[in-house]
Amino acid sequence: MKLYPPLISLLIFAVSSYAASSEKWTETLTAAKKEGQVTIYIYQYEPAVKWFEKDFPDIKVNSLAAPGSQLGSRVVAERRAGKFIPDVFSSGANTNYNVLYKGKALDPIKPSLALPEVVDPSHWYGGEHRYIDAEGKYIFAYEVNPSAMRLAYNETLVDPKEFKSYWDLLNPKWKGKIVSFEPANTGIGIPMQFFFHHPDLGPEFIKRFFGQMDVTFSRDQRQMTDWLAQGKFALCLGCAASMARAQGLPIESLDTSGWKEGSAFGVRNGSLSLMNQAPHPNAAKVFINWFLSRKGQIALQKYGYPENPPNSRRIDIPKGDVPPDNRIIEGRKYLDVARPEYADMAPIFELAKSIMKSKEQGK
């Protein structure tokens, strides 16, 4: 077969690029082993990161697990004191974007992606890497969960067939029978983004739902779930139905994907970023590539949060560990709230606070 000069040049370039990439990865790995450790601040999926040490025993994992809001506040306080501790940060999108990205505490994560199976977008949902930030390089979304809508009901009090639209939640029969996280709580960030940005819902729906339905607010998910199971409330925004079912409680998720407006999916707690001024930058890059690899994302689904396994955005891995609530159903209507244009929660929180203030004044 005759090879024409342009094709020969292309092949030479491809081979050279691969060789250069392989050499760079080897150098990074050697440097990472000299650093000997990587520090990760992570919400909820800490058990998965421990599997990194099985593949890289020369790199010790120091992990700190806590809710994203607490970890974000900790980073801010540490940096004010001149301390730069974590190398990698994993949490919900709100902390990563509204605290760390806006606070200019991140380095671009995109240049750190090196393994071919990580770089290749065809392995990921939608055939693309999803970055939450508008620059498309700082916050990598590795999770996709429709269950993040967090609407649940008591099976003895509610017939789910009654609901065809979110507006059905405003039926007077449900007034005083709904419990929810406070609307400015990041625990329901994805539903709030969906309500706010959906063209058929918007701020008006949020005002009427939280302002007119005598919703009871709580900051404790366990408390809300107990109340729902006891029948004190019929509906809950913020309860984890799959965990309640596992305990034999009469709680089920409202499958909103078949409703008129569809449903949302988002990252839940699955967004990853690289801290700037990281004390172990090479170990951080090795960890990031492992975590986003096929092996790392399988560990995420299997071990990350056994009570309610997350759904990785990688589509080339088995989904047997992922419960039905967390799977994307083909043919259903979804709004991906992990898009960059939805990342800024400030206007949503402002609206939520104004509603709460009006309720307090009305008492």
C-alpha cells in the first residue's frame, strides 16, 4: 500500500505525540512517588479513594471526609492562615464552583488528564467531558444522577399516579403536608437549579411552592425521613428514598422523569477539582487520572457510597451496582443542571432567602 506524504506526516505526528505523552506520564509518576502522598478533601465517596493505594502503594492517601460546605469553609480558613493542605477536592458542584472556583483556589484540571481512556470523551455520557465552569477546564463532573431531584413520598398516604406535573405539588390537599430542606440548603441544590431554570417552572414555581404550601423546613435529613415514614408528612424534598427502602420504611421516590416538565440529573456529590498551590501536584495528577479511569469509577460505584451507589458519567463500565433510582432511562426527558450556565447559585439563594424572610415576617 502506498502512503502519501500527508498521511506519513500524520502518522509520524501521532506516534511522536503518543511517545511524548507516555514519557511525560512516566515523569509525573516518578515525581509522584517521590512526593509519597496525596491529600484529598472529599464528600461521601471516601471509601472509593482508598483503592488508589492498591494500584499505587508508593503514594499514601490522606483523606478528609465531610459535607462539601464544611470542607469548602475549611479550605478558605486554612488559606487565610497561609496553609495549603489539600491537593484534590471532590464534592457537590455548589462548593466547587461558588466557593473554590470563585475564590480562585483552583488550577485547571483539564491539562492534568493524561491517560488515553480518561481523555477520550467517547467513554463518557453524551460523548463529552462535562465541566461545570464556563471556562471548561476547572471542575470536572464525574457523576450523573437523576435521583438527585430528591422528591419522596409516603406510600401509605400518596398515590404517585396523581402527579403528572410539578404544578400538581401545589394542590391544596398537600398544603401543610410537605417537609423539605430549607430552599437555600445545598442539599437540594439540583432541584432548586431545575425549578429556577426550567422554562415551564421558574422563580414563580419556587415562590408558590415554598411560600404558599406551608412547607415545614428541617436541616436534618434523618429527621425528615423519620417524619415521612411516620406519616407526619406525605411528601419530602430532600429525603433519600433508596436508603429508607433498604431499612424497610414505606418511602418511595417520585419518578419525575415521566412528568410533563421531565426531570433533572446532576453531579450530586461528584465534581472534582485540582487545588492551586497543591503541596503534592504530581501525586494529585496521578490520583485524578486513576480516579477518572475505568477502574477508579468502578470503585466509585461499588464502594464510594454503598447505601446509595452513585452513577458514574463513564458509560463503558458495568452499572449493576447502581440502583434504578440513579440510572438514566433512555427516552425520558432530563435537564442536565451540571451545565456551566446553571452553576451560579447566587440568584437562587437570593430568591430563597427572600421567601424565607417573607414567611418569618408573616408569622
